[in-house]
Amino acid sequence: MSTKRPAMNGCLQATRRISEAQEHDLPLWQRLTLRLHLAICTDCRNFQKNSEALRRIMQHYAEHDDAGFLADSPETPQDGRPE
């Protein structure tokens, strides 16, 4: 007897919508159905939280060079190394 939960079609749709919502605005009916699903599904709420955190981390990484300076900042040394 397995203790794993079966894959939920609602969760699959919810995770897709969470990902899509990071790129563009969802239609009203999709936002409402997603909110309803998130209200009852802990796993999808965790997925949303982790997706948002990953997106923030990736944005931060994209804005900074390897030395930790802001990309295209006048304070960034020309050779990329701290002075």
C-alpha cells in the first residue's frame, strides 16, 4: 500500500498558472480559480512561495556580476575585480 498522493490534475493546472503568472497577467477566471485552489492546497502554496523566491534570486543574480557589483554600474571596476 502506497502512502503517496496521486497526481492531481488541479495541482498540475495550478502550478502551470503560478508559473504563467510570473510572466504575464492571467485572465480573471484563472486568477480566481488559482486563488481558490491555493486556499485549499498546501503543496501548491509551497510551490508558489518557492517559485517566487527562485525568481527573486535569479533576478538578483542577473543584475550583479561575479564580483557582486551591479551590472552597468559606474562603481564597477573595469577589469571586474574589486580595487
